[in-house]
Amino acid sequence: MNIICLDLEGVLVPEIWISFAEKTGLEELKITTRDEPDYDKLMKYRIGILRRENLSLADIQDVISRIRPLDGAVEFLEALRAMTQVVILSDTFREFASPLMRQLGWPTILCNSLVMDDMGMIESVKMRQNDGKRKAIEGFRSMGLRTFAAGDSYNDISMIRTADAGCLFRAPENILKEQPDLRLARDYDEFLAVIREFVESDI
């Protein structure tokens, strides 16, 4: 049995923090996991900016409510789920994810959560587990599942390399240069073809 494990932001929906940066005018928040490989460092940086600017979870959720899936993402995911099992492995937070999951047809997602103060401000993050994407792949493989992983950022590399197969999807040049041996899909048609090749190799 096969299971396809996908990153969320940049693969199926726009980057939440970039959308929030554009809404608030805070260019500092445009740094993402495509730029910074240390996720803990990145989140502490983001939370520091939010507290400095007195921006709450509700402010972020208001922006998320207006985000729509990337063009073609819904159709891609529907075709993929008709083919095999799919799970989203994301370093986003359950407090962010629900509006996006609804638009994508409620796929299974494994993600993290936020620690809030009494004023609705983000204090810290509660990771499901460290390097959770890679460990999820290891867990699926331990159950006898053939795994395919795909994403576009630094925090996706370990899961892609741990899976039985995988690829990058629309990854930026800095990652492509650092990971030249990883396969790249540039659009959803190509992405679906790469995954279909993996699934059919098990028939």
C-alpha cells in the first residue's frame, strides 16, 4: 500500500506568513522555511515581531480566512486521492489550518499547535515532535507502507530523503542548487505524473 505525504504551504496553498506580511506591510515576515532552515529560530523571530507590533492570532486568522488554494491545487488533490492515500505533513498550526483544509476537502493533516496567552497573543509553539515530517515517514514505513514525500522548503528535505521516493515541487533556486539530485516537478500535471509513476511501480 502506498501513501503520499505532501507539504501544505507552497504546494497546495500560498505561504501564510507571506500573505500576512503583505497585509500588514511587515516585510520582515516574508522570511519562510524556503529561506531559513532552522524552524525554531524562524518561529522565535516571527513571534518577536508579532509581539512588537501587538498582532494577535486573530489578526493572522483574519488573513487566513481570505487565502484560497493555489490554482489547480484542489483538482490535483482530488485526482491524487482517487489514486491512492494522501496525508499532509506540515509545520503549520492547527489554529491556522481549518479554513484551508475545508477548501481542500478536509484531507488528513499532521501539524503543530500554538501556545497562547490570555490576551490571544502567541507565546510559543508546541511542536508535534521534533523533525516531525521525517519521523512521520519513518512511522508509515514501519507499518509496511510505501512512502512518497514532496515539498518545497528546507524543512521538507529530510522527509523526502527518508521516503521511498519523492520530489521537490516549485522549490526556489537556493534549494535546487543545494539539492541537485532531487527530482523537481514544476506544475501539477508534472507532479501528478511523477506520483503516478511511483504508484504504478508497485502494481
